[in-house]
Amino acid sequence: MSTNQSRRDFFKTTAAAGGGLVLGFSWFSSEAFQPQVVGTAAADAIDFNAFLAISPSGTVTIFSPNPEIGQGIKTAFPIIVAEELDADWEKVKVEQSPLDTKKFERQLTGGSGAIRHSWERLRKAGATARALLIEAAAQQWGVPASECNAQKGMVVHSSGKKLGYGDLAVAASKLPVPKEVKLKANSSFSLIGSRVKGVDNKDILTGKNLFGIDYKRPGMLHAQVQRPPAFGLKLKSFDATEAKKMPGIVNVVSFGNKVAIVGKTNWEVMQARKAVKIEWEKEKDLESSADHDRLFKEMLNGTNVTVQRKDGDVEAAFKNAHKIIEAEYQCPFLPHSPMEPMNFFAHFKGDSIELAGPSQTPEAAQKQIAKMLNIAPEKVTLELTRMGGGFGRRLNTDYAVEAAELSSIIKAPVKVTWTREDDMTGGIYRPAVRYRFKASIDKAGNMTGFMLHGAGLNAGNSTRQDNFPAGAVDNLLIQSSDYKSPITTGPWRAPITNFLAYAEQAFLDEVAMAAGKDPVQFRLELLDKVQKAPVGKITYEVNRFREVIKLAAEKSGWGKKKKGVSQGFSVYFSHASYVAQVAEMTMVKGKPVLKKVYAAVDCGIVINESSAKNQIYGAIVDGIGHAMYGNLTFKDGAPQQENFNKYRLIRYNEVPEIEAHFVNNGIDPTGLGEPALPPTGGALANAIFKTTGKRLYNQPFADQDGPLG
């Protein structure tokens, strides 16, 4: 019931409830910082630059160019512009911009790099418009611009005179654009750093059509595509005689190694798909998980390696060591499993094509589709929809290219929708990787040598050779091996580091224990070594590393005994940000239970505290769930987990309390969508060891023998 509901309606509701008292409220009536989201800017709006327009009515429209995948960029970009513009946020409208390579650079979502790339550009866009509005007001009043300032959508003179942005928009738009503008001091931010609700929140909660899966066009056909059921198979033949007789079916066609069923509704297409008889034939080796185990052993024991980094002489360090510590860690392939399966709309018109859908890399899709259809890129228009998750899967363009190619074949507008089974068995997985570590320590407990060999299946370089503890060890060797498998892989949230961080941090805990040192103090000593006597190339900032470690230890009460509680520590640097975590576990009925995770984060200036914490919470939950349960196995080239009935995800009752804290150092923003995930597995594994005495070397943890099995 809305707060402005009439008294008569209130009593009707009360009566319907059987006479009991019914108290109603609105989710949105008192919602702070909730601008209107629009499809297009007001007709009379005047563009000041690529990022904003102001109408004479006073409406400020801020354009958000980057794809929204749940990371909050559609809110964050406008916040930055509005802050420098001194706009009244409650009167701001936000518009998702379509792909426009002439107006925007890096119009993509990936690598936790959007804010880093656009931070200064967005600030200058808002500040430039503010300067023009102030100058327009000053000219109208016949006063120096220095006597005027902007305040919440108005220009104010020192005498108290005021003019709204709408009153100044036309005049301001005709002034020459200043070459240099002064940006605000961080201390004067009022919107940046506050808690701002997502601009799409209301539409999401009320079921508005925002996502690609919702997208519709009049006359649009629907399609599903049958792809090879195993990696290494190709299409031999198909018979669609019976399928074509079924209600609503328009066509069944093949292209590449695929068969597309096209019809009037998605349901009719799903039914007809079952009636298509397809014969496949072997093209490459049909790999099973047992084959992968053999390949990993061959790579780790072989000599076909690429040396990624070498400092000093590790063999000499190992020869002269007081103690040697060795361990091996492995992780499986993983699907991305976004809640919204892949989908895309395409309408080929002969010399041009219209596209719409959820893409993290719209420009890449545009270029690939233009090349495939032999048309100019500017003839490819792409409307961006919100994405129901992606985690790197939508960095690939295969599903968009697929829809475009199908539309060009059937000469009709069509939307291709993947089923959950298509999504989980269709490839572009996180690569499977295995790591072998070896470290040496002297009698004083100093780490004198460190060696890592990473072996991957379609992982490329499965190491991050310049990441910590590189630079802190006199003798270090990082090397990698890779096998080209027919199983397709691609970026998965925090590529490579999503597993490497767990392995490194779990191993460093073993080294610290062998050295007789506290795990936190051990890492701090290594960082002291980097600062005082760095070895080779250093790509991380020691002070930022140290501060998140100290903050996590402080907030979690590290080292202070808590009855029945065991703690595990982890810290990692990725995507230019630093995150330290402490996981707390207790034993419940003989089983270790994760109760709480503390996170200390240095991502520079926080744009939106609400969204920033949500990113941290989500990354930690994702990290826990996949470390504990995520597993994709293969038999004869086919994935054995086809849906969530076989692929285990974390459940609500398994999510611990999470407490996030930020280091407030005032530096420009760095990444946040991914950095909180990598350290999670390490903190969890180290807490499990503290609780049970058992070291875990393979993911998923729940599949291992012992207290979690």
C-alpha cells in the first residue's frame, strides 16, 4: 500500500484482511538519492558533452555509457558527473547510452577498470558544464564569475541572487568550452562517498523490462541453437522433418557446427528442439577429467616450461636451506553460471544490422559482426540492456555473433536464447589449473627461496609472476606450462588470481608455520624486506599492502583469543586494489562452520559506499561458494554438470556475516568488482586448518576427504 493511498482504500484493505489492522508503506516514497531512469533525454535537452544534457526545464540527464552488470556502474558514473556539476541528485535522470565509439572510450565492463579509466574524464565533464553555467550566470548578472558558485542545481552570487541550471542551459551551451577547469577538492565531496541507491533498484523490484532476457520487438522470432554436446565433436547431419511440422516453427537451419530452431515463441522452439535428430562426428580428442589429471602431471614433471620470472638462484637456496616446504594445489574448470543465461537480439537488414542485448564488450561485438557480415562497423547499432550477471562470460561475443549470423541467414529479426543447460555446457569456462610450490627457510625463519610452477588447460600464463611475494625473496623462480585443449575457456571473475591467490596464501601460511611465525607478522616482514631491500621488479605498493593487513588484523582482533573461534588470514593485490581478509570458524556438531569474514579494502576513493560494500559482499560469497562447492567434470568431452541440480552453489544458510572496512587514503579509485574474491579461498582454507588441523589442497573443498567431505 502506498503512503498516499486514500482512506477509503485503506479501510477496504483492512476489511479484506478480516478486520485486523493493516499498516502499509512505500518502498520508494522516502528513498534518498533516487533519480528517475529514462529511455531518452528530454526533447528540449541541450548536450553539454558526451556525458550530460540539461533542459530549460531544469532536468539534468546524465548518460552512463558502460554496460551495467550489477557492479553499479550505471549509478557510479552519474554520481561522479553530478558531484562535479553540483547537480541536485534527486532531479537527475540517468540514461543508459547505446554503443557509440565516437563519443566514448572503453565502453566495456571488465577487468575492474571502468572507474579507473573514466574517473578524470567524468569529473572534467561535470566540472566543464558547471563552469559554463557559472559563466552564463555571471554574464547575465554583469558580475565576475569568481563571485559565483554552484550549489545543488543552481548558480548563486555572493549577493544571494540565484539562477537554476534550467534558466541558464541555453545561454551556457553557446559559450566557448574552457580548455582547463578546476576540479573539486576531495574534502568537498558531498555525493561521492555517500550511500546512494542504485538508479535501477525500483525498476528491478517492480519487474520492469531491463534485462536482455526481457527484450522484445514487434514481429521478432525466437530461436534456440543446438551446439555439439561434447568438446571435440562436429555436426555431421540433421533431420528436422518432424520439428518443422510442430506448432509455431518457422525454420530449422544449420550454420557452422550448430543447428538453429526458429519459431514464433520460445516455448514452441523448446519443444521442437527435442524433435530434431542430429548426428555428430568426432573432430578432436574427447577429453575426460582423468585425461586432464594425466596432462597436469606431465606438465608439472616435464621440461617444456616458460620461465616468467627469475631472481637469484633458487636451486642454491634450496640446497642450503634449513627447511624445505612443498605443496601442490589444483582447481577444476568452472562455468560462470550467471542467473541470466546468454541471449541476444539481431535484425539484419542487408546493408546494416540492429543489435540489442547484454554484452560486456559491445564494441568488440560490433567489430566482429561487421567483419562477419562484410559491412562497415558504423552500420552495426547496438543497444545495451542490463545484465543479470556475467562474471566474465559476457566478455566473449560468441552469443551475439551467433544471433547476428542467424538473422542474416533467415532474413528476419530474431532473438536467440540459451537454456540453462546451454549456458553451463556451452564452454568459455574458467581454466583448470594446477600449481606446484616450493620454498626454503633458514634457521632464523627467513624465506630464502620461492618457486612456483603453474600448469593450465587453456590458461595461457597461469601465474602472476610479479605479484607478492615476488620482490620479497632473494631467490625466486616462476614458470608456467599450458596445454591446448578443445574445451573453450575465457576470463572468469578475477582471471587466474581467483585460484592462484588461494594457493599462494594457503602455501604462505604453511611456510609461516614452518618458520614458527604468526601468519600476519610473516607477511609484514616480507613487505618490510620489499621496502628496505627490494629484489627485481615491484608492481605493487608496499604501504597499501601493509595498511589493509593492519586494518583487517585490527578489526578482527587477530591474535586475541576468542572462545571456540579459529581465524584464517589472507591478503591479495589484484586489479590495482588491495584486500585483506580474516575468516572466523567454529566447530558445530563436529563440523567446521564459517561464521564471519572481515574484509579490509583499499580501492582508493569509494564512489558509492552502498554499491562498494555490495561488491565486496558478493565477491566474498562467490569466493566461498566456488572454493567450497564449484566443480565441472568431463567424460568423453561432455560436461557432466548440466544444471544446478548437479552443480552445487552456495546456499543462503551457508553465507557468513561479512564486515567490510575501507582504507581512506584519498587516492584515485582503483578496481573493486573483482579484488575481494581472490583472497577469500585462502582465508577460508587457513581457517579450516586452524579449526581442524587439516590442510586443503584441492578445490572444491567439500569434495575432499576429512571434516568437510
